[in-house]
Amino acid sequence: MSDQPKKNKGIIEAITSFAERYVPDSYVILLILSLLTFVLALIFTPSNPYQVVQAWGKGFWILLEFSMQMALIIVTGYALATTPQCNRLLTALCSQPRTAEQVYLYGVILSAVSYYLNWGFGLIFAALLTRELARQAELRGIKVHYKLLVAATYSTFMIWHVGLSGSVPLLVATPTHFMVKEMGVIPVGETLFRPYTLWVLLLVMLAIMFMFWKVFPPKDESMIATMRQLRPDLLEQSLVVKDDKAVISTPSERLTYTPILSYFIGIMFIVYLYYHFFEAKKSLDINLVNFIFLMLIIFLHRTPANLMKAVKAATPACWGVLLQFPFYAGIFGMMKFTGLVEVFAQWIISFTTPTTFPAFVAILSNVIGYFIPSGGGKWAVEAPYIIQAGAALGVPHAKTVIAYSYGNDWVNLIQPFWALPFMSVVGLEFRDFVGYTFITWIVVGIIMLLGLTFIPF
């Protein structure tokens, strides 16, 4: 028995070491993919190098609006997760479990809810949830394997793209999205809230819950490494943004350190939401999700001083979007404006059918997602040819969007890019828990692909 923990540790290390050794930084990968697209356009289209560069530049800034939308999702979600109100909610929820298995199950369910609401909020909330669950377990003498708990709360990140902040379903519901001429506007009722999507989501969640509740928890206590053993320094640390106490001596300071302006502006947000939903009868889109979360952080942080402090703390988390999205758009330009889109679409059509197409799109999204770790940015690369191919096969655009979204979520179980803010809070490296998420990736992937193929649309 004494060799078993070493053997398991070796498996976990083997699963992660390849990626750490051979996969470069995501920005470097993006540059490589830009070069690869350039070469493919030269080989498979009539374009010469000068024309391909023109296509690249023509598309380079096409995602500016979307980049800002994604950055705001991250910032507002982070700022919401670090409010005192969320901290009190966490303490109340995390004090409920009485056994280690219940701790893991609570972690899966509560993190899933947070990711479903908003992925930027969820990444921070789930990380804080993990720490509080581990801390409460320590206080009650419950031996919880911290690496397994971290894996449990991160694995449900797989559902974010079919949640309320799913970037592509919300994007295609926005009248100004960059593919509107090719696919029109698709309301979220046809994507996020369609029974097809929800049935697959239910199957995925049941599988994850069962694995972390009954399959993964170690029976041998010698294999359990608690938070106190791994990161004792995290037992007392807090990321919650607390009220700034200031001696108010001027009118300008009163406006900054009291909630007067915040409440007035917050009421304006509420009035507009009433107009949007009840008078204009418009639906949810990516802009409205950001609008709602901005309203929440204005109310919950109360004073402008607290809100500014929270947003400053959140902005480093969105640097990847700001730097990389223009290059995603450049790849989109090379594919769309050189005719490479049509080449890829015909290739897909040649060996897929209307039945197998959704699973193929999910697999393709998963594979490309390892190298382009951004659901929204990657959509700019994949959308032109999968939408065209799906239309040729008679597959509804909404079904293609759902399949893409699930495939994009799937790869997050083995791709560490979006785990970076999560890991900074939980205090572990991706290699510490990817062994569990890799196995989850295999099992859940099979279930997801079967659901996309056989559940009626």
C-alpha cells in the first residue's frame, strides 16, 4: 500500500509534465497560429503574400467591441466575487458539510452555480469557495484532500459557455455581432435555454458530481494532503475588499467615501433594466450581462472608493484578452477575406453528416481550444467555416453554436490558461490537480459527445 500514493502521484505528474514542457505561452501559440494561417492561405487560396497581409490587417480590429465586452465580464465578475456580501454567503454555505465527501459535493455544486451565472465571477468565487470549504473542514477536523477539492471546484468551469455569460451564445444574440450577415441574430432561448442544451448540461453535471463524490475521494488517509499541510498560509488570508475608512474633510472626499452617488446611479441601472425587459421586451445579450454585473458591484461595494479599489485589483486578470484578441481577429481576417473559410467548410462537409456534425464541431473546438484558449477569440477563427459547413448540411446555426460552446468548455479541463486567476487564489499549480481533471475530461467528454449526437434538437 505504501507504493500506491507514489504511483498515483507519478500518474498525475506524467499527465501534466508534457504540457508544461512542450506547450509554449498562449501568446506565442497565437503568433504561431497566425503564421500557420498565413501559410495555409497561400497554399489553398489564390492569394499572394501581399494580399494575405491585407486580409490580416482588414480583420485585425474587427473584435474591438467584443474585446471590451470580454474584459468587462472578467473585471465585473472579479469585483463581485470579492464583495463582503459574497464573503458572508461563502462562510454560511461552507459551514454546512459534515464529511469529506460532502465537502467535495458542495464544491462541485456551488462552483457550478457561480460559473453558470458569470464565468469571470465564478473563477474567483469558486477559488474563494475552495479556500473557505477547506478552512471550515480544518476547523471541524474533517480531513479533506485539498488538491482534489481544487480539482472539484475547477472542473465545473466546463459549463460556463452554456451559462448566462456564455460569450458566443450572448454574442450571436447581439445585433451587431461580426457574423450577423451569415447567421442573423439568434436569441438565447434558442441556445442557452433550449432543452437540448439543458439535457446535455444535466448529464455533464451528474457525471462530475458522481466522480468527485464517489470515485475520486481517496480511501487511504495517507494519500490525503490537507490545506494545512500544503498551504497553511492561506488559512487566514482574505481577498475580500473591505470598506475604506477615511477622515472626510472636503466635499470631494464625501462624494468618494460615501454611497450617495452610487445609490443614485444604481437606481438608474434598475430603471433601465425595467425598460429593457418589460417595455422594450428585449432579451439577454452580452452587453446586458455586463450591465447587470456593473450594477451589482456599484450597489454592493457601496462607495466609489471601494469600487475603484476592487476594479483595480481585477484589471490584471484581463490582460490576455486585451493583448490577444486583435491577433485572433487577424486570423479571422486571413480566413474570411482570402477564401480559406470556403476551403475548410468543404473539407468538413466531405466527411460529416447532419447527425455527426455537432460532435465533430465539439471535438474541433476542443482541439483548437488547447492552442487558442479563448472561447470568444477562437470563435472568430472557427465561426466562418463551421457556420458555412453546418448550413450546407442543414444543421441549425443554434445547434452549431451549442456544440461549439460545449467543445470549448470541455478543453478547459486540461488547458491551464483560464485557470490562472483561479490558481492564484487557491495557491496551487495546475500540475497539482490536472490528474483529476484529465480523467474528468475523458469521462465527461464521452457523455457530452453522445448527448450532442443523440438528444433531439
